[in-house]
Amino acid sequence: MFISFEGIDFCGKSTQVELLKKYLLEKNKQVEIIREPGGTEISEKVREILLDKKHYHMFMEAEIFLFSASRAQLVREKIRPCLERGIYVISDRFHDSTTAYQGFGRGIDLETVKHINNLAIGATIPDLTFIIDIPVEVADKRKNLKQNMDLDRIEVSDSSFYKRVREGYLKLAESEKRFKIIDGTLSALEVHNKVVSEIVLLEKKEYV
């Protein structure tokens, strides 16, 4: 099964990735954790470029191609081989982030974003995508609590940008059944329990 976690920065998705990994390992499943951008030697180098605050002048067209280049390498080098071997792949972000951030957030034409995504991933689409949804105001508060943390080039974006990104995620959730919105203001354990419930439900359907 291929599972992705999405949401605006500081929504808590990375915590959920780790909790799900622990749950699946306890069920004797093989698990591969990946993050976006990154996950391969080439993709990690692209990540360094994308998130470095020194590159504040990066144009949005360059940004979307860099994200997609990293993803294209990750899909072919890691994700597909793992899925072919029956390994659970859990991704901290995937192509929906590009739609939300570069499409809705930056304002790149959504049809163009769709074509770029299709080229990068082909038919490799998550079976389940969890959108950990929080209001931008909550994200701002969480960001402020981490003042000593070194924020990356994306995380320093303003609230108006994140409001567009969140709106994008909510619109995406209406487009396909694989999307499951979970209230990210709940406790980490409550969110995790909802995630597990959805996975168990999908697994039962596959065996029917």
C-alpha cells in the first residue's frame, strides 16, 4: 500500500508518519518511509537547493520543475521497486503538495501543474492520502513556538500564501475518494487512531 500525508507546514504530518510506521512494524509489515523532496541521493541534493533560504529569488517555474525532478527520481528509484516487493510506502508529502503549493499557492495554472505531475509520477498514485488539516492561525502559533528552529525557504512564507495552500488541499479533497481529511487540531494519538481506522477499512475492502 502507498500512503501519503499532506497538509500545510506545522500540521503534524511528520509525527503521523512516524506513528504509522511504528504501528505497521508492530503488525510485522515491511515499511519504507520517504520524504519530499528527497529520498534518494539525487533528490536530496535537489532538496538542499529548494529549501535553502539563500535561494529566496527562485522563480516559481524553476521551483515546480525542481520539486518534480526530485519526485521523478524518487518514484523510479525507490517507490515503485518497494511497492513491487509488497512493501508499505509512507510518504511525507507527494505530488499533491505540488498542486497545493505551486498551483494554488504560487498561482501556476492547474492544468499545467497536472501535466507536470503526470510526467513525474505516471500511474504511481497513493492508495490513501491523509490531509492533516489545521487553520493557518494554528500553524502560525506552532511556528512561533519553534522560534529557535531554522525555518526553510518555504516555511518562512506568509499567512496569505498558506491560506491559498490550505484552500487548495480542501479542494483537492473533493476530487478523489483517496483523500481523507483529518482534523489536525486533535491530539497526535487521536489523529493516529483515525489514520489507522481508514487503513484497516481500505484493507478490508481489498480482501472482499
